[in-house]
Amino acid sequence: MSDVNKVMEVARRTAPRELFDHNLVREFVCDGVIYERRPARTPEGEVVDGLYNAWIWLNNPRQYNSYTTEMVKGVIHAFRRASNERDVACVVFTAVGDKAFCTGGNTKEYAEYYAGRPQEYRQYMRLFNDMVTSILTCDKPVINRVNGMRIGGGQEIGMACDFTIAQDLARFGQAGPKHGSAPIGGATDFLPVMMTNEQAMWAGVMCEPFSAHKAYRLGMIIDLVPALKVDGRFVPNPLVWTDRMVDEYGRFVYGEYKTGEAAKEAKALLGRGEVDLSLLDQKVEEYCGKLLLTFPECTTKTIEELRKPKLEAWNRNKEDSRAWLALNMLAEAKTGFRAFNEGDKEIGREIDFVALRKALAQGAAWTPELTEALMPHAGKQR
Ligand SMILES: CC(C)(COP(=O)(O)OP(=O)(O)OC[C@H]1O[C@@H](n2cnc3c(N)ncnc32)[C@H](O)[C@@H]1OP(=O)(O)O)[C@@H](O)C(=O)NCCC(=O)NCCSC(=O)C1=CCCCC1=O
């Protein structure tokens, strides 16, 4: 072991009298994003005096931790702060509660403010792009602690992180083409880097949610832990197959959702249990502890290099994506996000895709009447 006192004595003698502040703004206050400095720990769990990990929390659980415009600003500031704080070793990006890490952009804002206002959405997309870039260029390793579902833009900011550790009830997936958007806030750049192109194609287009175990099987997350406690014992997510890799025909079943009787039984078990994220926290601390025991600059350089496939794709496309998404607020996004916002479980939250395709096949124009007629509540008494 080194002589810690001697090391600190060198630090005292060589450190400048006053350290410069490299932040653009001293403090940014936003209720929707919490910045927490948690004492760093060794892999054995011992607290390390004077070193921290920055835990950045999305705090909008009522709306599944979707990010509002203010929250996007908050995330950018938080990542810049974590980069600049000299005593911060790792960043943990997570969210409040056990339902959702993040389900993307706030559909209420999208439907009630941005719909029909491409110039406003263009400005929003500058912030969104900066948020993704702030994660991909963070000077510290970033762990995404997936406390619950990671959907749409939530999946995009999650995939921008360097590592993902999930509680195994979490669902992953895109939302775009079902809700009037294209998943070009990072998903089309990152998915093909993190799984095969064929799987990325299906995930990006179809928006079918997939399980944490499937994400683990595909190699897009580094670890997962059980979160369901039944009769005091942790059990793996009962909704998916975890005890075998393939079915009798050799097709993958590990991580696929159960159907029929098996699904019914699984739901009953789920109903008897309670969600406990203590193993998730333990696992995240363990990974932070391992990362602590490395040379900081060598680790940063390694991460910067390994981020390049994601970052290069992102940089190549992000400005075009911004322009396209802004104009799309005049047509499909305006309609799709309004449908989600104005619909509900009973009448549905998606438009009638067949009716739209039939109308477009006849050369219909995107008039306000077309949008109204496509709403799930159109023609229904409210
Ligand atoms: C599939 C869902 C994520 C979860 O479905 P379910 O479990 O059935 O829960 P819900 O009843 O739908 O939701 C619970 C309440 O949370 C509200 N909620 C959920 N997501 C959002 C959101 N993103 N914004 C605002 N509020 C949200 C929901 O309304 C419910 O509250 P209520 O009061 O109504 O009971 C499902 O919720 C879902 O599909 N959510 C929307 C996902 C989505 O479309 N996200 C936006 C994708 S687009 C995006 O993120 C983009 C990023 C940048 C680039 C451009 C872009 O499009």
C-alpha cells in the first residue's frame, strides 16, 4: 500500500492556491433534476473520504420520468458539473421511483406546446441534442441505473451512457413510429452499434417493448439484478423465461415474455411481491467501486475511444435529425403525440394507422381536419 500521508503532502505542496471554476453557470436549479454527491466506495463497500460519485436523478415520476424542456436543461448542467467536479469519479444517471427510468420527451408538452410549432421544436431539439452530447462527452464514466422502463427518448439517453445496469422488471424499447416520431434522437445511431442491424431495425420501427433479460442477451446492458421480492426472497422477473435459452425448435426464449397460462401465473406472482431496488444500488456501487480502482486519465481516454462508434454516428446525423423532427411537428408528430395525450386506456392512445394510410393513398393533405379525424376520440362521445 502507498503512503497516503506522503501522497497528500505532495498534493498540498503542488496544488494551486485557488482552483479555477470551469462551469458556465455556478448553479442551475431545476426541481425535475436532482444532483446528488454520494461518497465513493471501494468494491468492498468502504467509504472513501473526499471522493464522490455524482448521481443525476430525473425527478418526474408521475409522468414516468419523461423529461420536460426545463429538465433537459437540468440534465445538461448536471453532466457539465459532474465533468468539472474534480472529486467526482463516476456518474450514475437514474430516476426517482421504481416504475420508469424515462419514457422520453414529455408528451403533454409535445402535444400542447410543440405540436404545429416547428420553430419552437427546433429550439427544443437544440437542447435535446446538447443533452445527448453532454452524456456522450462526459469526462467521467457514466452508468445508467435503470430503475424501471426505458422507452423512447429515455432509451436514447440511456444508450448514450457507457454502461447500463438494470433492475430486471424494466422494459426497454422505442416509441417513435407509433407516436408520430422517428427514433432519431440517438436510437438509430446507437442501436446498430449495440445489437445486430436486423434487431435494431425491428426495435426501431416496431416499438415492441423487450425485457431486461433480452437486453442482457443481446449484449446491450452489462448487468441486471432481480427486483421482485416474494415472501422475503428475490425472484427473477416472472413475466419472462429465464430458466432456458431455447424452445424445442431451437429458437431463443430466454428473456421473451411468457404467454397464456404461464403469463397468468407470472402476473399472479408479480401481484404478491414487492419491488425492492436495494440489489440494484449494491450492484451500481460495486461497478463504481471497480471503476475507482483505475488510472483516471487512462480510463477517460479509453472511454472516449470506445464511445466513438456511437458519437461519430450521432455527430453525423444530429443536425439533420433536428431539422427533420422540427418539420415533422406539422404533420405526424402533431397527430401522434396529440393522440397519446388526448387518448386513454379505454379509447386507445394511437391513431387509426390504416385509415391514415388509406387517406394518404388518395393524396389527402395534412389539414387540421385530417388530424382531428384521426384522434382516438374522433366520432366518440367524450
Ligand atoms: C408504454 C408506456 C411508456 C407505458 O405504458 P403504461 O405502463 O400503460 O403506462 P401509461 O398509463 O401509459 O403511463 C402512466 C402515466 O405516465 C404518463 N406518461 C407516460 N409517458 C409519458 C411521457 N413520455 N410524457 C408525459 N407523460 C407520460 C401517462 O400519460 C400516464 O399518466 P396519465 O395521467 O395519463 O394516467 C406509455 O406510457 C407510453 O407509450 N408513453 C409515451 C412514450 C412516448 O411517446 N415518448 C416520447 C417518444 S418521442 C421522444 O422521446 C423523442 C425524443 C427526442 C427526439 C424526438 C422524440 O420524439
